[in-house]
Amino acid sequence: MKISPIRNEKDYQNALKRLEDIFDAKKGSQEGDELEILSILIDRYENEHFPIELPDPIEAIKFRMEQMGMKQKDLAEVVGFKSRVSEILNKKRKLTLDMIRKLNTTLRIPTEVLVQDY
């Protein structure tokens, strides 16, 4: 097992190929240990070079509502009046701290998503 840091695209591609070769390795075996270490290195490289930005707060709310089968009237129970929900979803009203807390608790949307500017 020869593992080295992933410093460039070539190293990254080689690491991905090796990961693919040992993907079914048994946990605790030498290849299993290599798989675990390579996964950590690849994840670190990808996070540094291909960061994924947080979603728009309102789009995250709409997506989560869809996942949960919620309607605007259901969200009104969380943030207040139905007209307020419409204003929020149309980006005419900003989320308050209290709304963010309730949305985080009810819809399980991370607060770091909800507090972003939009």
C-alpha cells in the first residue's frame, strides 16, 4: 500500500482509479484500510477543488415542502399567515430569526442555508 497526498488532477484521477479497483475490499484488511484512507484523501481534494455551494434558502424551503408533501397552508402553520408564506416564497418578504428557527425545527433545513441572503 503506497498512499501519497493528492496534489493535482493526475493524482486525483489515479486515486479514483485505485479506489474503483479496491472498492469491494473487506473492512479491516490491508486493502480495506487503503480504501478508507483513499476515501478521506479524495473527499478532502474534492471539497477543496470542487466545492458545492449552499442552495438558495427559498428554493430549499420549496424543495423540502415538496419532499414532505406540504402545501402553502401547511407552511402557514409554521411561519404565520398564508399571505406571509406567499410573500416569502415569492421573495418579497425576508425570513425572520423566529421563522428560521421554526423552519429549521419543522422542515429540518440547516440554519446555515436559511440565514443566507437572497
